[in-house]
Amino acid sequence: MRFINRLLTCCLLWQLAAAGVFAQSTAPELPPEVASTIPSTEFAGKGKLTFFGLEVYESSLWITPSFKGLSFENHSFALELHYLRNFSAVDIAKRSIEEMQRIEPVPEQKVALWIKTLSEAFPNVKKGDRIVGVHKPDFGVTFWHNGKRSGEIRDADFSRQFFGIWLSPKTSEPKLRQALLSKVNL
């Protein structure tokens, strides 16, 4: 009887924990310091990037009401990456440029500049860190690390290509794009 009571208790605790995780994972909150930079944002979707079975990060997208997925570069929005592993700023920058080049060639003279600029805007990240990029059309991108502003790149072309990693129809991760844009009219 004691075993059955323990088993039932464990099952009940597991159900409560699962319900809590599910409730927390349905619509994350945009950090208030970031939300104040984009009025009227709404949660659009989220997804997880895995690579050979390793979880890399969870991503979430917040958009303005007029947002259209096929013309994402013309709208303000915020994309958050919640890292599930440690990475150096230089590795993040280099990988970002590689992904940008898969979608659209980056002129050689910009590659080194963009890697340097990204490395300065992004810190080294640890498991649990959050980076939010806020895209502003015709301006560029502002980055936030764990709720603190970490950098800004005033280059609209860079911002379009950078966010294309996740939002372009040519992304290397179409399932992640679909998850991020799940509530969006394309």
C-alpha cells in the first residue's frame, strides 16, 4: 500500500509539474525594458533549434499588428534567443555570418566588419542567457543581453540579413521559421 501511495504521489507531482511547464511555455513575456522600445507587440510564435540532437536555443518572436512574414524587414519586431548551451561571442558572430551568406551573399569587405561588430554587440553566452534583437526598419538592430542593452548596429541591410537567418523563406531551418511565424499572415 505504501508503494502505491508513493507512486500516486509521484504521478500527481509529475502532472502538476508538466502542467506548469506547459503553461509557462505557451506565450513567453517580452522583457519589459525591451517591450518599451516597440509599442503594441504581440507574441507570434516560438521554436527550438537542435543540431544533431543537441539543444542549442529556444527562440521567440514578438511582432506589431501589421507584421507580414514575407516582408519582415519592413516591420519592427523582437526576436529572443534563450541559449541552452555556452558559446563565445566570436563563434556566434561567425556562425551568424555563415547563415546570412547561405541566404544572400555578404560582400567580402562587410564580412570582417560585421563579425567584429556582432562580436562586440553579443557577449559570450552561458546556458540560460537570453539575447533579444530588436529590428527597426531603415535603422538596424539593438541587442539586449539578459535585460541589459548590449549593442546596436545601425545598418538596415545588416539587420535584414541577420534576421533573415530565422525569418527568410530561404532559411536553413524552415521548421523553426514556421514555428516562429505560426500566428502570422505571410
